[in-house]
Amino acid sequence: MRLTLRTLLAYLDDRLPPSNARELGQKIANSPFATELVDRIKEVKRKRRLASPDRPQPMIEANLIAEYLDDQLTPEVVAQIEREVLASDAMLAEVAAAHEVLGMLRDPVKVEPRLRDRLYGFDPTGATEIVRTLGSETKAGVAKSDAVPQWKPLQTQGASTSKRLPAILIVSLGLIWLAVLAFDSDLFGIKQPSADSTVASVDVPVAEVIEDKQGANIAAENDVADAAKELPNGKSIASQPKAVSILTPTSKEKMESAVASVIAKSDSPKPELSANGDAGVDSNKNENDTTTAAANASADQAVGDVPPSPATADSIPPAAEAEPTPAYSLQADGRVVMVLNEKQNRWYSLSQIPGGDVVVPTRNAVNCFPMMDGSWFGIQESFPMSIVAESKGWTARILGPGLMKLAAASAGGLDVFHGRIKLSADRSMPWNDEQRPAFVLTTGTLKVMLALQSPESVVAIEVSPVASMSSEAAASSAAVGSMIPVVPLDGDLQVQIAVLEGSATMRAPGTDKDTTVGKNQRASWKVLDRATFSSLAVQNIESILTAPAWYFEDDSEDAPELAKVKNRMLETLKGDHEPAEAVLPLLDERNVQSGVMAVKLLSLTRDTDRLLSILYDPRDELIHRAAIDGLSAIAHSSIIARQAIRANLETRLPMAEIEPSLMLILGVSDAQAADPRVTTDLIALLGNDRLATRTLAIYRMEQITRDRMGFHPEAEPSRRRDAIRRWQRHIDRNAGQLLP
């Protein structure tokens, strides 16, 4: 373990595991500087009036110190901050005291969202997202960024500057020498073309071509001014690649004929202006462009080694007009459809987007494709949604949770990151055997075409992200924050399609053959690194026990109690507040199901910071379990997400509890349940002083054994000890394993 200022503070505040503490203690004992620094830290923390109004001290910004203590800065910035801290007793005392206070907080401090946003609003730099978001809402009394004195690094000592000066001079001389080698043509005996000599382009009128003593044809100097004129495509000849070529006697005649044809075209009369001053339509434009393109091709063939000139906009034939994207009609309550604005990194409900308030759960004709503008959107569990591609003949029933995009494919479809979809024929349109409904399923960068073969066909589609454990993926997650990317690029995707009724055909990427999937058959494959199609398999669904329960969900009405909770959720999302903040009051309501539904929305928006805050707050066990399920799904979807959760745990827990807590969030596998060492650790965690840790342990043990032995994490200590003894007897009967 490296001996740095941050690890030294962790050692002094007893926040290191025993093995690391012993190693660091030996390093401190062997280092006179570290020993002296330890005494200095203890002294400055006890010393009074280090920074008083009479003696103001330059202090580093608090946000920067917080990021330093949270290990969120680059090594270069960390080194600069540590130099500044060690150079000032006041700054050293500030950092050491802040680290000590944070280490004393065994449970996370609950900060109300309004207070947190207000504190962010005091950021004098204006760099915090809330400052940019509030804009005009900031009170006039708050000082502007230019009025607040900023922290400036201490001046670098002259000794270090003098040491760098010879190196700077050597590097400068080396760069000058390389520049001389690159631009001095006489040094190597190569004659470079002058600034005024440019190969004549066929798009520019050429007055004459002359032959120099080497036989090379170059444009005359009086045409250089014309060559600098702007081309129709907005570029200039000066920006085109230059080339010098020596023409052979046989290619010379071809070049001259090509140039002559260009001259003839350049002498053609220009279109006259119409009466209103606009340029009239030139009926010979297409013919001229075709002839010009032929001259370009002839000239390029004659030159030989000269690379062809870039084609201009007029010389490229117009491409065939692509089939337009179909109109997508969404049938859902716009308040529960979450849309991500990636530029602002904020979630909005569809009802908050202009035009989205008219989207309703019944059939409507609102085209939501321009409204979504290629954004990711999601629907949470218990709130289904239907998507109809007008005139394409299919309907997609989304059973939350799901996260996807409306595809721009002409056949219509969805770009899915995760979600469950029931695809069927649109019953409002007559069936046409000549033009059967086709659905484009996009996963990562791959597209699979699904075609329904009968009006009764129903296809169940499920896409699940799977974290990739490759070293490349782990390296890409070096810097993460509490708001993780919505669609991380470091994972694989598991895709399954099952035909519940009728039949369907699918065409895999890279093939021109269709694979038919019949009733009670399931096709599955993987998308590796979101770019490679792999492991296609078609198998029979042997029994109803092997099929997921959501295959058989219908559109029956909700139970009265669930309908009441849904209505309460919709009322909460009615305002203009950010959805994740709007649902927080539901956590404090007497009906626990309202809090569970609020947690599910936070899981959909992948808000790991708030989910962990809920887990470590004294809440009902059902709310805690919903938060654990959300965190587990996020952690399994991406290495980046897993690192973000770990980074949040480091701010809430001692170092010794981070790994066990992360393991419990990920879940206990059957192989781990059969390991006596894991079982012993789980029994020990049932006696932990932290409520969230006890909840994590009993939740995972109950998932494995389907029993909790009367253990309740919020019960009194005596009742918990009795339940732990019952668990111990059960473990002893199973030879130290959770499962026999």
C-alpha cells in the first residue's frame, strides 16, 4: 500500500483494514519524514487560531477537497493539492479534521434534497449542475463568481524553475531542428512546389497549361487567384490536397484534351437573373455536371500516380431517397414514461416535454418520434405501455421495467438496452400476406429483423444487459460518478425471443437466410461488447415451468389497493419537478407500497446515490429490499455501474465493510451458498450493528433457503440473538452450508 497523505490520514483515523494498517505503520516507522508529518498533523489539529479574520489564509475550494478525500481526482491534481496542503498548516488542519469527522460518521447523514440543492447553489464557480439549472432562480444576494476570491496555487519555487529551464531549451532546439528538416527542401535536394503552384482542378476555369523543362504541366500563375475561389460545396481549392506529377508523353495528350473540354465548359454563358433578382434555372446544369465528372475521370486516368480529386457536391449523383421513418404512437400515461436528456443528464417525464401531455393510455394518433428526438426512455414496473408503428402492422406491448429508443428504421422497431416486449399484429389493420409486419430489434450495434407469419402470432422479447468481466471493460471504468451512464458500453446483452402463438421468422446479422421459430420455441443469442452476434440457439419450451411468468401476464384490471397506489404515484409526478425528487415524499407515507413504487422509479433512472441513501436510512424492510433489487440489477448490468456503487459505498462505510456489502448487493450464488466460509460470514453479518447490513444478509439467506428462522433485522437485540442461534443450529445440521 502506497504511503500518501490520504492513506496516512486513513491510518491515523483507524479506517484501514488490519493488514493494510500494519503495512502502513511499518512504512511510517521507517520514514523520518512520515513520522515528522504524523506529529505535525496531530499538532495542527490541536492548534487554535490557525486561520482567523485577522490573518486570512488562502484556502482550497471545499468541493475540490471533498473530491480529493473521495479519491475522485486525477494523479496530477492530487499531487498538486497535496503540495499545497503540506505547505500550509491551516490547510493541513482543515483536511485532517474533515477526514476525521467523516470517519466518525458510522451512519450516513440524511440531507434533504432542498438543502442539498441550496448548498450546491452556493458554488461560487458556477460549475455545479444545479447552478446552471437554476439560472435566473438564483437570488440576487448571492455573490457572483467574479466577486468571490478563488484559490490559487502557491508560486513554484525558483529552484525548480531553474532546473526545468535547460530541458525546455533542449526541447525547443530539437523542435526547431525537426522543423528545418521538414520544410527545407534544399537540404535534401528536393524541389518543392511553390506556394503559387497548384495542380489545376477541373472544377476551376483554366486559361492555359504550360510545360516546364521537366515535362510537368502546372497551372499558370494568373489562374491561382481563381483557384482560391470558393467551390459550390463550400470548400476552396486551397483546401484541396496538392500533388505534383510528371506527365508522360502519352498521358500529356489526354490531359490536354481533358483540360480543353473544361475550358469549353468554363466559357459557357452563365445563367441570367430572373426579374426578381434570383438566378434562373439552368436547364443544362445536369448535362454540364455529367461532362465535368467525365473530364475529371479522364484527367485522373491520365495523371497516373496523382490521387483523384475529391468529388464535389455537383459531381455526385443524388442518392435514392430513403424510406421515411414511420410514425410511432405511444399509448401510456405520459407521467410515468421517463425520458432522458443526455445533454443535461436529467430525466423528465413525457408529460413535461412539449406535446407529451396529450399522450394517453388509449389509442391516439400522436407521433412521438420527433418528440423523443432519439432519446432513451423508460417505463417502470407496474405501468405497461403500448407502441404502435402506424402503417407497419405491428404493436409492441412494453412490460416494465424497460429502457429503449424508437428506432429510425423504415420498417420501425426499437433499440433496446433492457426490457420485456410482447410483439403482435396490429388488429386495426387488415392482414396482408404480401406485406407481413416486420419489426427491427436493435441491440447495441446489431439489428435483427423479426417478421410475424400470421395474424395470431405473438412474440415475447427479453433483453438483459450482462456485465463483461474483461480487462478492457474494467479499464474503461476508471472514473465514475454517482450518476452512471444510462447505457454503459462495457457490457454484453442477452437476447431471447419466444413465440407464444403462431410463428415468426428472424434474420440474424450477417446472414441472408431466415430462421423460423414456431410456437413454444425460443431463440436466444448474445451480443458481445454490443457489437458481435454470438451463440444463436433455438430450443423448445418444454413446460410452463421453464417459461418466465411475464409470458402469461394479461391486461386485466389492477386490484383496488394497487390501483390506489398507482394513482398516488401519478399525482406525485404531476408537477414540473424532476421525477426522482418528486417521488421522495412517497417514502414517508404510511402505505409501504407507495415507497416501494418510488424506489422502482429510482431503479429505472439508475440513481445509485439515492438508492444507497434509502438502503442506509431507517426504512421499512420492504423498501430496503426494493432498493437492494434495484442496486443488484444495476450492478449486474455493467462494470461501470458496479464501480459507481462501490465508490458510493466508500463514502458510507468503513473500508472493512465495503467488500462484504458489495458482495451482498450482487447476490449469493449457489456455489457460494455451498461454501462454509461464506456461510460463516453471513451468520456474522446478522449480528452487525448496521441495519442495512443485517437486511442485506437476511435477504440473501432467505432467497437461498426460503426461510428466515424468525430473524427480523429491525427487532430488538435479544430477539435477533435467538434467531441467530436458530440459524447456527440449521447450519450445523447441513455441515456448515446453507443448502444441504
